[in-house]
Amino acid sequence: MGFKMLALESHNLRKSYGRGKRRFEAVRGVSLSILPGQVLAFLGPNGAGKTTTIKMIAGLIRPDAGWVKISGADPHRQPQALKGVGAVLEGNRNLYWRLTPLENLEYFGVLRQMPRQAAKVRAKALLAAFGLEDKRQVPVQKLSRGMQQKIAIAAALIHEPQLLLLDEPTLGLDVESGETVKEFVRQVAASGCAILLTTHQLNVAEELSDRVAIIRQGEIVAEQSTQALIKQFSKGTYRIEFEGALSEAQRSAIAALGATLSDHHIHYSLDSLDSLDSLDSLAAKSSDQTSSHRHSAILYKILSLLDPLPLVEVRQDRADLTDVFLQFTQNKDNSFSNPQQEASTRQKKDKKDG
Amino acid sequence: MAELTNLLIAELKRTWIQTLRYPSEVVGGVVILTAVFYGIFLSTQYVAGPASTFGDRLDAVVVGYVIWTLVLYIVNDIANNLQLEAQTGTLEQVFLSPFGASKVFLVRAIASLSLRILLIGIVLAIIIAITGSQLAFPPILLLPLATLLLSAYGLAFFIGAFALVLKKVQQVLGLFQFVLLFLLAAPTEDLSGSARIAANLLPILPSTGLLRDLMAKGEGLNWQEWLVALANGLIYFALGILVFRWAESRAKRQGSLGGY
């Protein structure tokens, strides 16, 4: 496998505001890295330090400590590093409203040191990609919010940066515009641009991101692949719905496997596996198998016990990013920093409580 | 250098489009400027200062006023631009430019000056048509004008630096109009000794003295004094850029770059 230079690398970034008693640490040792083509969702409640971190990465706020490298160059020391960054900052228009989309894109291209002709060609291509060719001569202030946002993203991409910083890119957009922006983010990432995305719309983050970093009170409390994080927080409960009535023998056999029954539903939780004495033999048999295989084996056993009753639905309850986010951000004590350790602690606690 | 030329062309285009896209604003601006100029033209004593130093030629008064408004415009331009861009939400994009903010704002100031000069040219043409005045612009006038502009841009960066760090500078800008009026109208070319040295150390003053010599007194250009004016202009320009860079770095440390 060839060496791939990180599009973004930030190390131990720190920033404090104010003096004396009013001094507070907004960002405390934040390290982030993104590979080309990756989307990192940077999540956190208001005031957690997201915007300060993003602005430190963009060279707009100087960190008290730590460093940033964009494709190997430090934006605080080497202005040329800024050629590798595009940003759409939240709460800003990011565009000149009296100019048309084409004029805006051309201008921002030159501002990022592109030759004018190249900026013009690229601007036209971007407007075509965004489906805004027919609007290219209309002043931006006359366009819809969704179109303005798309043009702001296009302006941030005009110089083909290696890193795109998107602060709340879908905020205030209607469903259709939101979907278009999301699709575009996917395309941009597919073209090899690394994306740092902040959003309070966690479904957007879940859909778009390869990895998630959660910041709370200035510190990263979780950072890993989005799917792994969700899986880690998914309780792994299977829910089986069936028709007809079970015999007493079937009911006790299913209960012996650790499942709970109601009239037409069976709930089977992965947590219950290890505590069941009756499953010793099954567990032993599969001790060299992965946990998911073991759970599947039990699930098939339950299903076979249901035979020949008609099945209505078999589904696994799955956590989403909102569940994960709330678990990390609503935890008031500051005792954890390792999400895996925390997740394991939580699972043990659930088991004990259950 | 090619990139800077590109930027200048792009800034000219941006400034001109933004202004000319709504022609009613331009027409309004021309009408107001013409009215003010005509008013000044009719009551020379207000702006020209003592007639003995500025001469009693009405055309010289008009040129004096043009220079005053031009310098006032330049001096406020960077601070106004910073505040406007912060309000419209494009300021941080400017700071994301690999050119660096001071270069971008200088190029912007030059671009907007070109538009201003065009506007003032139109107004002057109207005034000349109304009054039949004959204004003379000897080419040598460009030399003290250049040193005046250098010094004025230095002050513009100075006030821009204030705007970056202190944010609310409208009152300072208002006060500065009077300081400028003093700098442009005080007859310091008649001073001698230590007072003259002090006047040479103040921004703009050496250039305005030379301009008055040329325009109002009909004298030739004193090259020795022009060199003093050039040094004055270069020093204030360099100081302005240095202070602006310091202010940019301070605003980045405070995390207050985009907020107003």
C-alpha cells in the first residue's frame, strides 16, 4: 500500500479566551486527521469548541499551542498552505450578493491565486455540476437560499482544495436543497477532497461521514469510524414478530435461550448471551467464533423453534448517530475519554441493571 | 507579480460591477457630489482655509476640495471595507486568501480609488460645464499627489488596524475628518525651523504644501521638498502596513477576525 499524505493533520490544538478569572479554555488538546477523500463529521453541542477548532485549522484563529498541517503545510506560517483549503463558514453569506454566481466564482478563484482564465473555466464547470448554469448571470441575492449555499460551496471548491471545511452546510435548507448539497458533498469527497463537516443535523452527518469526532467542552471524547461507533452503541436487540400461538414447550425453549416473549413478539438482546448458563454448551462450541456469529446461531435457533409459524418481521434495533451523540454529550461527569472503554462499561452496567 | 496583476483586474471588475449594477446609486452619488462641489465652489472660504495661502482662484479651491474628499475616501476605505465585509459575511473568505490580507486590501483600495476618481472626474466635468472654470492639471502635479496617496494609504491601513482590533471605529473615523482637514489645509509650507521639521514628520503635510505651491501659488516643484514628501509617504505607508499586520495577528490571537 502506497503512502498517502494526510489532507489535514492537527495536533494538540489549544485555545483560551479572556484573562484572569474570566479565562476559559475553548479548545483543549484537539487532534484531528483526515485522509484525502474522507468525510469527517465534527460534532458537538453549541459552545463545545467546533468553530474555534475549524477556524484554527483555516488559519483564522491562532492556536495557543499545537499545530495544523494542510497537505503538509502550516497555514499559520505558510500562507501558500491556504491554497489547499476551501471553507464555507456558518452564519456567513460567503458570497458577494451583487455579483452573479459566475462572477463570484471567478473572483474567488483569483483570490486563491488561480489564473483568471482557469478560474472562469472551472467556474463554468462547477456551475454545470451544481445544475446552476441557467442562473449564472443572475445576481446571487435574487437566488434561493439553497442555490446560494450551493454557490458558496462551489466558491470554496473553485481552486480545487485538498481540504474543504463545511460548517453547517445544510442549515436552513429545504429538503430538496439539503439533498442536493448532500449529494454534492459525496461527489466532492469521491473526487479525493477531504471534508471536515460540522452539523447539528445528525442524520446528515450519519449519511455523509466516514468518521465521526465528537467534541465536548473543548475536548474530543470520541473519534472513530461512523459505522463502528454506531455499531458499538447499538444494543443489538433483535425483534421478531410472528403470527399464531406458541406451545408451552416452544415458549420455555425460547426463554431458555435468553429471549423475552410477548403474544406475538420475541425480543432477543445480545447482552443476555454471556450470562446464560443454559447456553454454556453453545457458547463453548462457538468460543472461537466471533460474537456476531454466536448471536446469529442463537437467532437461528429461536427461528427454528418458531417453525412453522408465519413470520411477520425480523429486525435488529440499531442505534443512530443521535443516540451516540447524546450519550457522549449528555454525560456530565468527565470520567471517560475512551469511547470503547465507556461503551464496554455501559454494556456491563446495562447487564447488571437488567 | 502576474498573480497580483490578476488580483488587481479581478478587484477592479468586482468593484465596478458591484457599483454599476445599480446605476441609480451611481447617479445619486454623482448628483450629491456635484451639489456639494457646487456649494463649495460658491462659498470658497469654508474649505480652502485662509485665502492668502490657498489663493483666491476658484479652480484651485475645487481641486483642493477634490483632493480632500479623495484622501478622506482613501483613509476611510480600508476600515469601511473591513466593516462592510464583516457585515455581509465575506471578510473571513478574504483572510483565507494566500495573498495575505494586507495585499488584498491594498489592491482593493486601489481598485475602489479608480472608481472614485472616475466619479469625481464626471463631477468635475459637470462643474466645469456649469461654471466655465478652467482647471489646469500640470503633469508634475502627479508627483506630490503620489506621495500624498502613499501617506494616505498608510493612514488607511492604520485605521483599518483599529477597525480590526477595536471593531467599532465610526466615531474615530468621524473625528479623523477634522484631523485630515488640518493636515490638508494647515499652511505648514510657510513654517520654518523646528516647527517645519515637526510638520515634515506628520503624515500628508509635506505633500499638501507642495500641492499648494503648484496649484495655488503657481510655483514650480521644489525637488528637495518632494524627496522629504516621498520619504514621509514611504515611511507612513510602511508603518501602516506593519501596524495592520500586527492588528491582523492580534485579531487572530483574540479569535475576533470575523466579528463586528
